[in-house]
Amino acid sequence: MSLTAQLPALQVVVPLLTAPLVVLLRTPGLSWAAATAASLTAFAIAVALAGQVLAGEVIHYEMGGWPAPFGISLNIDALGSLVLLLVTGASTLALVGGRDSLATEIEAGRRHLFYAAWLIVLAGLSGIAVTGDAFNVFVFMEISSLATYVLIAAGPDRRALTATFKYLIMGTIGATFYLIGVGMVYMMTGTLNFADMEVRLAEVTELRPIVVAAGFITVGLALKAAMFPLHVWLPGAYTHAPHMVTAFVAACSTKVAIYVLLRFDFFVFQNNLSQHDLHFASFLLPLALLGILVGSAVAMVESNLKRLLAHSSVAQIGYILLGASLISEAGITAAAAHMFNHALAKGAMFLAVAAFALRLSGVRLNDIAGVGRQMPLTFAALAVAGASLVGIPGTAGFVSKWLLLQAAFAQGTLGLVAVVVVVLSSLAAVVYVWRIIEAAYFCEPSAEVQAAREAPLPILAVLLLAAAANIYFGLVPAFPLSLAEMSATELLGGLQ
Amino acid sequence: MMAQALDILSWAMLLAGATFVFIGGVGVLRMPDLYTRMHAASLTDTLGTLLLLGGLMLQSGLSLATFKLLAVAVFLLLTAPTATYALANAALLAGRLPKGTTLPEDFKQ
Amino acid sequence: MITVVFSVFLLTLLVITALGVVRAQNLFTAVMLTGIFSLLMAANFFVLDAADVALTEAAVGAGISTVLLLGALGLTPREERASGAKRWLALVVTALTTVVLLYATFEQPRLGDPQAPVHQHVAPWYLEKTPELVDIPNVVTAVLGSYRGYDTLGEVIVVLTAGIGVLFLLGLPGAVGDRPRDDIAKGRTYLSHHLVPQVVGRLVIPFILLFALYVQFHGEYGPGGGFQAGAIFAAAMILYALIEGEREALTVISPKLLIWMMAGGALLYGSVGLVTMALGGNFLDYNVLHSNPVAGQQWGIIVIELGVGITVAGVLLAIYHAFAARGH
Amino acid sequence: MMELLGLYNYWVFAVLLMIGFYAVIARPNMVKKLLGLSIFQAAVFLLYITMDKVEGGTAPIIQKGVEDAIYSNPLPQVLILTAIVVGISTTALGLALVVRIHEAYGTIEEDETQRADLDE
Amino acid sequence: MYLAAALAILITMVLALIRALSGPSVYDRVLAVNLFGTKTVLLLSVVSFLYGRTDFLDLALAYALINFIGVLAVLQFFESRERSNTDEAQGQ
Amino acid sequence: MSAQNTILFALLWPLLGAVGIALAGRWPNLRETVTLVTASVLALSVWSLAPGIMDGGRPGVVVAEVFGGLSIAFSVEPLGMLFAALASTLWIVNSVYSIGYMRGNNEKHQTRFYVCFAIAIAAALGVAFADNLLTLFLCYEILTLSTYPLVSHKGDAATIRSARIYLGILLGTSIGLLLPAIIWTYTVAGTLTFTPGGILEGNLAGPAVGLLLGLYVFGIGKAAVMPVHKWLPSAMVAPTPVSALLHAVAVVKAGVFTVTKVIIYIFGVEALFAEPSGGWLVYAAAFTIIAASVVALRQQNLKRMLAYSTIGQLSYVIMAAAVLTPLSEVGAAVHIVAHAFGKITLFFSAGAIYVASKKTELPQLHGIGRRMPWTMAAFTIAALSMIGVPPTGGFVSKWFILAGAFQTDNYLAIFTIILSTVLNAAYFLPVIFAAWFSTEPAGGKDHGEAPWPAVLALCVTAMATLAFFFFNQPVLELESQLVGRLK
């Protein structure tokens, strides 16, 4: 078989098998290099796969050479490819830029374990995005979750531990709920393969176990995706994790859960439960709206930069779910595009926070007062990413917000409510992003801030790259948009 | 004839073993303090186990199963008293005494 | 019929035990009851024809898990503080979940129904084709090692991650070996001064190790396999550490070796996949390993099971030592 | 009667799930939460293993020379083998966290650690 | 006959469980757990015969072994507890 | 250079200039030279577009296709041409004035000031040349953001608080109202390109039109229709050249320009005229005019009085556009110009008074005409233009608006204009009178005119105000094309 044909497997296997190698490499520098190389390779593979997907190829891979319902098969669709790009891209950027930052937060003797866990997170998240098997999703979900707990617990102060514990409990509950749901679907269909499930569900549709299974799967994944009100683990976890971990995890991990959610609800259940779309929407829409409002409102009053951004993430996850809950091609396109754009914006902002943290003693708003003049490039990148988060035109965030509002407008009265909520939260975003910019640029610097210099080159380069991407994809969004549109077509392809 | 005798014997052993096991269980529940309970458990248990497993061995004849049963029996016989010993020791060390006894002067050095 | 009766009996006990676990204020009691819970669960699995699962549950749930819980309990308070907060909300949420599940049960196939969809689609294929394609008696092992070998690789990585995580959080157990012997002797937290357990232990350890090997390599024919074998191996070494002290145990299997075992098993597993790729097959397609595909399958399963066993043993031991070392 | 007894396993699954779930969310003690979590997960194991049983069947280890044997479904067993491993891994990691939390806070009661966090 | 034996063992398990739940001391519970473990081993042996799959005796063997290690781990736990308690007492 | 390239050049050149200014920041003389050169070249290049537009050419350039048929594109039409020419020309004057003011006041962060100013001008040109609403929105937001550092220039707490109001209202309304309006438009019309005759006709009817119009008018906070006018008085904390930028050159003009453009090219004048639900706009504008004038009457601070005057004058433009007759549309365009010259002169004068005497309150200005005759002469001319007295530019635009109102017998508009003229006179004339004829309060500081660049600049704009009365032919010709398209 040609190497190209092996790419779907390699996407997961490369980081997955580099991880144990990294455990053996006990020098921090070497383990960092190996992790970065693996992550870069994974990113290259993801790009290649995205190219194939855009070219219209159907990517299908049979693990162990066993045909679909019997063995585990990998399927990469447009949305999966988008998620892969996010996961591998975020990991690569954070690793390339994060060496100095991580070196200050994690002692040398443990760093190789840390990098191994990082690679496992990467492999786990990619594994979820490529697989076509419901149980395999569970396995890789747990791989990534367990490793994520390790990464978050590596945070510098003790609150990281309690935050991780909370995450561990809630994450496990979510995964177990998912497992219950999959079990019930399996009970009624006898298969674990997504495509096969869809076909076989037709015979047992409307039976109670299936309805209950749909509920459990949705709730479980909503927990993993930090959907309001199941988001309580997220702010603590994002706040107390090492900065680079936050940049990596915040950019992609919740999106992977949303990806599975969409896949299950649209591929598997859509045609097999009557009015499933209605139930799905009436469950998701109010929670998405509430999440948007609450997340934004809390972010407005937070004074810790990371916590502020974490609450903003809750709101942004609401945007994605809102798009999905509109169940229209435009809505799902918006959701998929927002996955991509929010990852760009939030990733860049957390990278900037990491850069600040390298030079300052804290990342509360008071701590960064006036830093904009000492670290102008970092600040500029932060401002651009912030603009993208708000949805200022010319940035990536604008594109998806535009699509989302447009999709909502097309929905009639209910859509108008959504429009009002999105607009309100955009205003809130203006406020909280502005508070950061104002603190960083227009406030008088403290002595510590005045001594601050620009962050080291690698992180700065990565940060500027991320900020530039925010602008580039705001002006030329063709690439993510065509993937998003393809995803919408694929997901709604089953809608009859 | 021989086989029938073996069968009857094994059944008897099984029955007896089950009875002993049951008695041990009752003892553990009904005896007044820790050490007497331990006593009931370990004594009836060893015998019950032996009888039960022996009965099973007779049923299976000369085979891998008999060997495994033997291994289980040997293992239980080795470990159960050890566990009981260690438990009693720990309880004693912790200062729990059998009813109506006192600790010898030189117990803890 | 017998199955149902047994099940009902065991399951009722299971519920009682679970209630006991939740109600117990003393955490040690709770851990003991968890041990019983696992044993009951395992017995129940056995009654339900899941021999492999029963073996695993016993080795992991009743054995390793208890040891780990005790290790953690040795480092934390033993009593739970009574607290009544949040109770009503919790009750409502859990009751709601349960009601939903109960609602679903009435349209589920009843226990043992041969017409259940589960037994119609994929499973018969496994049972039918395994003798022909893989030719090993234990279909569970065939599914585990070959048809869903990718899942099992994931499972190994999960275990590895747990190992990495615990070592990351609690530190490598290497430090114990560096301490002077005297220091540890004063702590005397192992059982070397108890003659009876020591003698018996020494007697049974080789036997347990032998049994672990048996479970490892007999996994294709009977219940067992890499995971169970690894757990039993680890249990044997934990027994050794219990009666001789961690320091002794760490001289037998050094911390460095532990790390190599953790990573090496996973790498061994993965490299099988890479080799199959190099030979022109898909990842983990063992057919290409040998000119005869069936032999290739068998070889592949043996090697990956070995990888699983090594990693599991390494990780469980490392975790045990990490907890134990933290106590000093 | 038999019809209902045939569902008994599922009911126990639901009840066990409830017991575990309750312990996880209502008990502030972290070790207790982990114990609850393992009961919670064990309940799911039960759900899966219940499905695999076929009446008159036996464990799916093919016996040479026995022609008409009925075998139970091997697939749920494989899945649950994996799930058990996941469960123990989670428990181990959780316990390590609990140990660290106890070292850092001096308590493993969640409400107390929360209070300590708020005071900072 | 196997059935009778199995039932007897099951009832014994119930008794042991009651003891484990009621205590009163931790040692009683450990004793009960140990008893429960050995009874499980016996139950498995008997059930193997009941089902006619004697090749599953491996399980019984494994249980016996695990049970032993579990009890020893508990004892070690007591030892270290005792030790650290007295240490604390001396330290005060 | 082709017209397309000129458009791009005009957009990029100020940005390049900003970079140049930043690089030259260490050397004030060089920096100011760069500013002046940039401004002059820009004005020349913008003016070079004018003949083509007069001849009916509509050059356009597409920068990027974004998605769904949307693009970042620029094109020049008469209204935009007028606005661009105005902004670029006034930049020169304003720069000259800034040199005098900023140096005379020893302001901090002067480099930042000039850089942001250049960016704001680029954004204003972007607004002027935008070919569709998306592009316009983009430039509109850049304009808002780039002026924030200018408004908060002083940097103390009170300034920052006011600047926050400025930014909050402008960003809030644009994201909260304007953006939904744009998306709504796109949803129903499928395009956002400015098209003569409008794009909504046949796509939207009934009360929805009124609602959409409301979203636009209040969403374009820069037009300062009450109640979204609050930012304008808040922004008075800024240095005077910035106020001039806000009131005359770029910001508020961008607002009324956008409203006019939306009415003409999105709704379509005739379509809107036929739709009764849009009629409320005249009332809103009339209310704003009267209310702002009344408030201005009660102000004691010169700059605040001017700010409220601006609010009123802006609504003239809105009202003119809303009257929806060809003549009134021309009046709207002309009023943008006339008001720009007048208001910039007034602010220059206020700034000059502040630089020379540090006086800001009206009662302090008694007798100041004798100390600063040039400044006060310019002030007088500009004030007369605000009232609409011939021979000033203000008369011309008011004439057109009135004529337009008479065309449709819109008595509300006529009445409003007359009443507001009286009110304008009521608050300007006492100031002028006191400045020339009252005696100076005792204890004042001895001072003369402000630094010469400032005086020069304000004289030039005052002359322009007068000149506009006599030489308004090119503007009328240009804007009659607008009308020509309408008919």
C-alpha cells in the first residue's frame, strides 16, 4: 500500500507511538524535540488529508484489514478533517512556541512525562476525529481525557489539582454516559460502526432504548463539550493549567466532543427518530443561548485574564451549538466555521497570555497594566485575536459570526431571539476584550511591567503567526469555509 | 461399581463441605467477638474447602481440572491461615484483646 | 433458569454492597466493601459467560484496585466528614437518570434472548469466522487482538497514560532505592518481621509468577491474556514488596526497568502495526506477517498480547511504588 | 414472571448507576467520589455483559469436538475488558490527585478545598 | 448436588456480607472480606462444574491468589497506619 | 495611474504615511514633514479622481472575495468622492493646525497622535470608497478603533472614562444594530453592493422597512441621532485637532455619509418614499435638531456647545436625506461640506483660544475678540455659516434642504429648519457679541494670538466657508449626478 493510503492510520499512530518513546527520552530538550517533530508530522498529515477531502476523495481505512462492521474503520469527512487541522495545528503551535513557557512551569525531571502526555492528548483527539466506530470514540476520548488531566494537573499552583479533580469526575461521568448510550444503541442494533448503525437503526426506530440512548449520548458529549450548564469544570481547568496547555486544549478539545455530538445526532439518529431534529434543536437551542449569555456575562466581570477567556469559551461553545441547533445548512456551516475561527482566536489569545506570563508575575488585569507598550508585538497579536473574538470585520471571527447571524435570520421568530442573544453577547465581548486592551495599553505600568521585555522569539513568532492567521482567514476564508460547507452538506445529506 | 462409589463419596464430600462452609458463615455472623469469629471462620473454612474441592476432584477424575483444583486447594490451605494469623496479629497489635484476657507484660518490646 | 436465579441472587447482593459502600463513613470500610463488590461483580460476570471479563474484574477490581485504594488511604484521612449539603439536588438528578433508564428497560431484550439484535449481526460472524481466519479457540482474544486490535492498542495507551500521570503527580519511585536501608527499616512498613506471611509469601510468589505466564500464553485457549497476566504479574511483585519491602522489590525490578516496561510494551504493540504497514498491509493487519495468513494472525496476537502484558505489569507496579514511595 | 426477571439485570444496572452517581455528586469526600465513580462505571459493565448472554450458551471459547454448542456474544466482553482498564486507570489517576490534594490542602473534602481556594 | 453446594456457598456469602456491613470493628470487616473471597473461589469452582466448563478453574485459582494479596495489603496498611499514629503520638 | 490604482493608492498611502510617521517619531520636525507630505499627496491623488467622476465614470476595484458573493471592494461615486475629497483636504489643514496646537500645548505621545490620525484618515477614505456594506462596515470599525487612542489622548482617569463611553456607544451600536441590519439586508437581498435605486425594493416591504431603517440609523452611531448621541459630548475630552477630526473631517461625517448612502443606495429613495413605515426618520431627525439646539443653548463650555451644535447639524443631513426628494439629497451632500468647513473653523478657534489663553468657558470669552482678532473673525464667519446667513456656505445647503422640503410640502421639515435657525442664532450670536463688544473680565492672563500654524489653518478654513457660498458649482454638479441617477 502506498504511504498516502496509510495516512489516516498514521495520523493517529505517529503521536501515539512517539509518546512511549518520549517517556524513555529523559532529557527535557530531546523529549521536547521529539514531541514537536511528531506534532509537526501529524499536522502535515492533517493538511494532506484536508487536501484529499477538499478534492472530493472519500477517505476510508480499515484497521487490521477487517471490513467495516467487524473491524474498526476510519472515515475522514470534511468536518473531521477540519477538526484534525485544529487539533494538530494547535498542538504544533503551542509546542513550537511553548518550550520556554513550559520550562518555567514544569520541573526538568518530569518534563519528558509531560511531553508524552501531550502527545497522547494529541493522538487521542485525532483518534476521535478519524474513527468511524462508536466504541473506538470512547477509547480515544478516554485516552485524550486522561492525558489532559495530567497536563492540567501540571499547572503551577495547587488549585490546578482541585480543578483537575473536578474535570476528572465530570469528564468520566460524561464518558460513561456516552458509553451507556452506545451500549443501548448496540443492544438494539448489534453494531458499533456509525454507518452500519444508521442503516440498522431503521428497524428498531422509535423504541425507548434508542430514544434514551440518544439522550444519554447527547448529555454525555455535552458534558465533554462544556455545554452550559455542564460547563462548570471548564473555567477552573483552563485557568489553572500551564499556559501552553490552555492554549492547546482550549483551542480544540471541546470541539472534538462537539464533532462527535454532531456526527451522532446527524448521521446516526437523524433519520431514525421521528422529529429528532426538533427534539435536538429544542434541547440544544435554549442551552446554547443561555450559555452564550451567562458565559459572556461572567467574562465581563472576571479579572483573571485566563478565567475571563475561559468563560468566554463557554459562550463561544454556545455559538457553535447554536449554529448546529438551527439544523440548516447555513447553521451548520456557521458552526463548523466557528469551530475553526474560535480556535484561531482563542488559541492566539492564550498564547499571548502565555507570553505575558513569561515576563510578568501574574495574568490578572492589574498585573498586565501597561504591558502593551513594553511588549508591543505580543500586545498587537492579542488585540488582533481579541478583535477576532468580538467579530470585528476583517478578522476570522467576523466571518463565522456573520454566517451564524445570517443562519439565525433565516429561522424566523426563534431566529430573531438567537440574533438578539448573539448581538448582546458580542457587545459583552466588546466589553471584556476591551478591558484587556485597555488594561494592557492605556493603564500606567507598574515597575515590574516596565522592566518587561518582548517574549522570546519562538513564542512571539508563533503568536504573530496565529494573529496573522486570524486576519488572513478573515479576508480569505475560502479554505475553512469550503470545508465547513462540505461538512454541512455531508451532515445534512441524511436529512430527508 | 467403583465409579458409583466414587460418585457417592464425592457427593457426600460436597454435601459435608457445603455444610461446613455454611456453619463457618453462621459462626462468623453469630460469634460474640473478633477472635471467636476468626476461629469459626478459619476452622470450618479449611475443612469445608478441603471437602468441597476434594469432592469436585473426585468428580473430575484424573485430568487437568483435578490438578487445578489441587492447586486451588493447596493455595487456600496455605494462604487462609496466613491471612488469619496476620489479621489476629494486627488486631492484637492495635490493642484489641480477646474477651476476658489481658496483654502479657512483655508483649510489646 | 439457573443463570437467572444466580444472577438475581448475586445482583441483589451487589446492590446491598453498593449501598454499604456509599453509606460507610469510614473510608477503610468502604474500600473493603468495594473489594466485595468487585468479587460479586466478577462472579456475576462469570455466571453471564464472560470468563475473560470475570478474570479481569477479579484481578483488577478486587486485587489491584484495592491495593491502590489502600495505598492512597494510607496517605489521606480515613474518615469521611459527615455533610448534608447538595443532597436534594443530587437525589433528584440521580433519580431522574434512573427513571429514564428504567423507562428504557421495558423495551430491551430480556436476559439471554437469542433473538436479541446483539446476537444477529456482527457477533455470529466472529464466532463463525474465527476458526477459519484466526484459528484460536478463544474468540474474545481473537476479537480483542485482531478484529478490534486498534481498540486494544488504545487500551494499552490508556494504561500507559495512567502510569505517566501517576508518576508525573507523585514522582518516580527511584528515590526509595536511594535511601539508606536503616531509614526504611525504622519505618518498617512492610511485613518482613511477620514470619508466617513471609514464608508463605516466598513460597507462593514463584507459583504466582508461573501462573501469570500461563495466563499470558494460554490466553488464546482459555480465559486470560496480556492484561490479566500483567495484572497478576504485578500482583506477585506487589506481594513481594509487601513482605520484603519496596526497596527489595525495586532492586529486583528497578525503576528504570519499570519505565522501560511501561513504554516497551506499548512500543512492542505499535511496532507490530508498523511492521504490518511496512509489509504492505494495513495497520495491525497480521495476515501479512506470515506466508500463511492464519499463522500470521496467531503470531500477531501472541506478540501484541505480550506487549499488553508487559505494559500493564510495568504500569501497575510503577503506580504501586509511586504510592508506596510517597508514604515515606 | 420470567419475562420480568429477565429484565432484572437492567434494573440492577439502573439502581447501581444511581447509587454510584449519587455518591459522586452528593459526597464531598474525594475518595468517596472515586469509589462512587467506580460503582457508576461497574454498572455500565453490567449493562454490556448482560447483553452478551445467550440462553443455554457458554463462554465464547470454542470447544474442540463439541458441535452444537451455543456461544455467548464475545463483542461486549471485549468492550468491557477495555472499559475495565479505563476504569482502573481513571481511579489510579484520581487517587494520585487526591494524594496530592491532601498534601497541598490538608483535606480531601471538596467543600473545604473550595473554601480554601476562595480565601486565596 | 452442585446446585445445593452452590446455594450453600451463596448463603454463606450473604452471611459474610452481613458481617462486613455490620462490622463492628475494621478487623471484623477484613475477616468478612477474606471469608467472602474464599467463598467466591469455591463458588467459582462449583459453578465451573455446574456449567461443565472445568477449564475455567483458572479463574478460581486467580481469585484465590488475588484474595491473599488483598488481605496482606490490608495488613500492611494497618502496620503503616499504626506506625504513623504512634509516630504522631510520640511527636506530640 | 489608472483610476483603480489611484483608489488603492489613496487607501494605502495614509497607512504607509503612518508607518513613516512612526519611524520618524524621534525627530518631531521630520515627523510633521512626513505628515504634511502624506496629507498633501493624498489630497492630490484623491482630487485627481474627481474629473473622471464628473464625467460619469465609476471606477471600482475588488480587493478580496470573502465568501458567499461578498467581497472587500471599493468604488467611487459622487457622494463618496465628495466625502473623500473633503476628508483628505481637511487633513492638510488639520495637520498644519495640529502642529501649532500640539506643540503649543506640549502634549505627550505626539507620535501616537499623528499615527492614529493617519490611520483614521485611511479608514475614512475606506468608508468613502466602500463599494458594499461589508467593506463599509469594516472601515467604519477601523475608524472607531483608530480614533479611540486620539480621544483618550490625555490618559487620565476621567478621560479614559469618557473615551470608554465613546468607544462603547460606537462599537456597541455598530455591532448590536448595524451588523444585524447588514445581515438582514444580505439575507433578504442576497447582496450588499451599493446599487443606484437600492437593493431592497421588492425584497422587503411593510413595517419591516421601517424597522430595518431604524437598525441602520441608530446602528450608525456616528450619525449621532438622539438617543445615540451621547458619545459626542463625551469625546470632548480629546485635544482640539481630534475634535476637529471627529466633528468636521472624518467621524461624524462618516456617520451621516453612511446614512445617506444607505438611504440612496440600499433602500432607494423612491422605494423608501413609497413606504410609509420609513417616515418616522424625519421626526427623529427633527426632534434631534431641536433638542440638540436647546441643549446647546444651555451650555457654558464652548466645546460642549459646539458638540451639541454638531449633533443638530448632523441631523440636518439625516433629515435632508429622509425628506427623500432630489433637491434635499443634494442638500444633504452639500451640507456635509458646508458644515465641515464651518465646524472645523469653530473648533480650530476654540482650540486656538485654549492654547493662547487656556479659556474654555463661555463667560471667560468676553472681549477676547480684541486680543485674538483673526481667530474671532474666523469664528464669527463660521458661526454665521452654522446659522445659515449668506454669504456663507451654510446658507447654500440650507437653501437646498428647504427647497427639497417645499417640493413635497414637508412642513415639519420646513418648520424645523426655521425654528432651529432661530435657536442657532440664539446660542451663537451672544457669544460673538460678547467676544467683540464686552469688556474683558479683570485678572485675565495677558495673551495674543495662538501659534501661527493654528491661526493660518483657521483662517484658511474660514475663507473656505465664505468661498463655498460663491464657488459651489463643482460640488453641485457632482452631486446632481446623484440626483440624475435618481430620476
